Amino acid sequence: MRLTTKIVLGIIAAAFLIAIGCICYLSLNYDGGRKTGLILKEETAGIDISGQKVIEIYADTIPAKDGRGDKDKYYVIFDGLINIQPVTNEGDKGKLYIPEQLKEYLEISTVHDKTILRVKTAELLANHYKNGIPSPAAIRELNFTVYADSCVDIRSRVDGLRANVQGLKAGSINIDMLRGDLNIENCEADIITPAIRDWGSFVMKNSKTKVFNADLDYLQNWKIEQCDIDTENLTGSGNHNVEVQASECRVMNWNPKDEKASLNVSLGSDTARVVFP
């Protein structure tokens, strides 16, 4: 074998080994990154929210001094799930469950029929990061479980929290999220109104509703699968595209927010009747 051939093969082998090493390094860092930060323990504590119709969830921001004043904020990663379930145990009726570890760092207040939960982010992280809060910092397993039996109205303003509604029969399901995925499955309600601000995906499967309300400005990546919907009420500004699956709904109403708004509808293989008022 010629010397030049050996050199070329050596370079190829070295490049291959370097590539494998980089992949392994990135994989380990990615997995490790998901495990870093404050991971709340599984033990839960119950909060009585009987008679409350609305739940709002917030997390305090942490101002960071960087020579330009207190305008900038620490970047905090929130990872968790709001799980909405039907009441199967009488003892869970009117209860909201949170991580036990979160209890002393959660401010709870009520306004009329609304429960407001506010995570004291700085205090919670300061207790975990003894040598100062890094940026980014992370709070993981920030999970909430809500047991509902009539109407659901949950508004999350915690960036990145996800929500899952499973097997629920209710008068109405209203879920408003901030940059987090929303899943509704095997549910039945008179009215379903989802919203996701900025980004996040919405999926509704195997569910039934008389009225489905969607503001397309707050529902950009969404999919409906094997659902029974009487009426879809859509609104929005700008240009929106909707693909209607087979037998997705019986009636679709479009109510633009302004004269520049438009809706492009792609129909599936079903026979359809389009009526203009």
C-alpha cells in the first residue's frame, strides 16, 4: 500500500472518529441538559379550589443587572405539565395538586371565582442554586393536576408549560397557553376553546363538541383527528390556511377581525356545501 493511500485512509478514519465523538458528546450534553436545574420531587400537595371557575398560573421573572439597569431578565426554562382529568374519586373533587416542594414558593390568591397561582421563581431557584442563579436556570417537573367535573377554564402564562386534557365530559373546555403544547383527547363538551400564544402545537383527538372556537392568531399549528364537531367558529387577522379533514365538522363560520384578514380552506374528500351569507 502506498504511503499516500495510507495517509488518505488515516485522514478518513480520523474524521470518522471525530464525527462519532462529536455526536456522542452532543448527545450526552443534550440528555444532561434536560436533567440539570431544579427537578421538583413527585410528592404532591392538594389545594382546595371548590367554587372557583378559573385558574390562572404565573411565574415571576427575575431582573438581571448587566450594567444597563434592571431591564433584562434571567432566562428560566420551565418544564412541566398541566394535567386535567375527570373526577374519579370523591375526595379529589374541587382539588388542584401541586408538587409538595413548590408549596412554600407558591403564592395563592382568589379574585371572585378565579384562583391565581404565582410561582416565586427567584426564591425557589435561590434555594436550589446556593452559589447564585445562573442564566439559563431551569425548573423541571413543574406539574399541576386539576380534577374537573363541569367546566374547565385554565390560563397559563408560564412559558413552556404543556397541558393535557384526557377523558373529560364538561360543559366547556377553555385552555389558554403560552408557548406550550396542548392536547385534548377522548373528551366531550358543549364548547371547546383552545389558544396557544406565540408558538406550540394543538392536537384534538377522538373528541366531541357542539361548538369549537378558534382564534387562528393564537392557534397556528393545530390538528384535529377523528372528532365530531357540529360548528367551527374561526376568527383571526392576516392570512390563514386551514385543511378540513373528512367529516371534521358540519358547519364552519369565518369571522375576520379586519378587512385584510383572509382564510384559505382546503377540503378533504367529503362532499361539502359552501354557503355565503
